[in-house]
Amino acid sequence: MTKTKALMAPDAVNAPQVLMQMLTGFWVSQAIYSVAKLGVADQLKAGPQSIAVLANRLNANEENLFRVMRALASLGIFQETEPRVFTLTSVATLLMSDSPNSMRPIALMLGEQNYQAWGNLYRAIQYGESPFEVAFGMNAYAYFETHPDAAENFNSAMTALVSHDNAAILKAFDFSEFHSIVDVGGGHGMLLSAILKQYEALTGTLFDLPHVVVNANPLLQSQGVADRCRIVSGSFYETIPSGGDAYILSRVLHGFSDKVCGDILRNIHTAMPSHGKLLVMEFLLQSGNDLATAKTKLMDVNMLVFAPDGRDRTYEEYDFLLAQSNFQLLRVMPTESDIVVLEAIKR
């Protein structure tokens, strides 16, 4: 029996081992977070280093750093090339702050606010409380508005996450029929810049809260699309910029209740021309008990933890949500990643 099959249907012999592996998953994630926080991968960029040198450069406890690095090396995240000397692996390079595909912001976000909020999941189950609010005394949106460093890292993490989906979205969907795209809640503009970079005739509008878009211009400049992209700050609860023939909502709706989603969608409906299209990029909840459906269901629980009234949805739920806001869902386009593109028009 393969490991995957064992996880899907553990028998009486391996069930304790499988459950123990699941229960201790946070050991690994917190070890990764800790070395990401310290910047270990950046120190190893030039080549292998001894623990003594690393500890001195990082102002860290040498023995404790060694014990964590030794454990991570056994998981393939680093490699111990000789006693107490470590180097990067292909996985560890993703923890470098200047890596083109850096996942360091994701490690920091998951290891800090996300980790603390998940510790209160049982409060949501038993009392219907928001785990994030229990941990931090306010909802996530208020927290990031009042904690700029955490907000900047969160948006960097979202940028990194979106970057892994961009190629799949661009491969699955043809944007050439449009002239101007409005990315609603687009963060730093990673998805929009990828679209504009591939379709040179397009222009774009990046729309998000002021404390988010204030840091967007460097990314747009680095991607060579700043001259074709205007930045507009505001709240999608109030009004949406006009002027686009395509409106994008990428990983936005899963953060809100049906009522709030309806408000956002109706504001887009007002701003969008009659011939325009709405493109919603989200995870779709899948039915079934097998391991293949676990990721979307766990993402849904993460929204329960992280966002007030946040949830992922099924196809039927998105169809209903769009219809309630006078949109007609035309098709759902799967991609090579876990995200799908829902294409809708005005009714």
C-alpha cells in the first residue's frame, strides 16, 4: 500500500502513525517559519556555512539553531554537507527574500497571524466566535489597517501566492478580447501585471484600499507595465472604478459573507458596461471524502479562521451568488492549479 493510499484509508495498523503525522504538522511549519524569520536562507546564499558562523551573523543561539537546522535538513529543506555545516537545497532557496519565486512572506504570514488564529479554531466550532478576533481583539481587515508591517507582509504573501496561479490562469483564459481590465481588490497588482505583460495592447486599473496600493508601484514598474496601469485607491463597499470592459475578482469573494459579496458584485455591475465581463478567480469546493478534495475544504476552514464570515463555495453557490447580483454565469474554466476562472456577464 502506498503512502497516499494509506492516508486516504488508514487501516488499524498504520492509523496511529498517520494521525500522529497529521497532529505534528505544525512542528514542521513552525520550524520553517522560525528560520524564515531569522533569514537563514539569505545567509546561505553565498554557499555552505557552519552553524557557528550562522549563529554569530544572526545573533542566534548556536545549539538551538543547529537542532532546528538538523531537523529541517532531514526533510530536504536544507542539507548538512558535513557535521554542523549547512547549505541550501532547491526548497530552501524559496525562503530567500530576493528569490524570484520567494515564499518567505507566505512562511511569515502563516507562522504568525495565521498560526495564532488557528489556535482558536475550537472557539469557532463551539461558540461561533471568530478565531482571528479571539487572538487579536479585532477582525483581520481592521488588524492589517492598524499594523502596517503585518499588512505589508500579508500583501507580499498574497502576491507570492497569486504568482503561482498566474501562469495557469493565463494559459487557461484568453484575455485578448478585452481593451481595459479593472482588477478589484488586486493587492500589489501581481495578476494584473502578468496579464498586461502578456497582452501588450491592454491597459489596466489596479483598485484596492489606500494602505495596499501605496506599495504597488514598484511591482508594476519592475514588470514594465506601470505606464499602462493606473492605480486607484478606495473601498469596493462604496464604489468601483468605471472604464473597464473586464472586471477581475481574484481571491476576493471567499473573504466575505454572501451579503457583502452581493454588495461588491452590485457595485461592479453598476460600474461595468453592458458588454463587459466579470472574471472571478477562486477555489471551488469539491465533494467527496477522498484526499483530492481535502485542499479546498481546508482552505475553506482557513477562511473560517482568518476572515469574518469568509468561506469558499461550490459551483452552485457561486452561480446563485452571481444571479442574485444580476450576473449570468457563462462557464467555469479549470486551470492547471487549484484555482478556476468563473466567467459572467450582465443579465
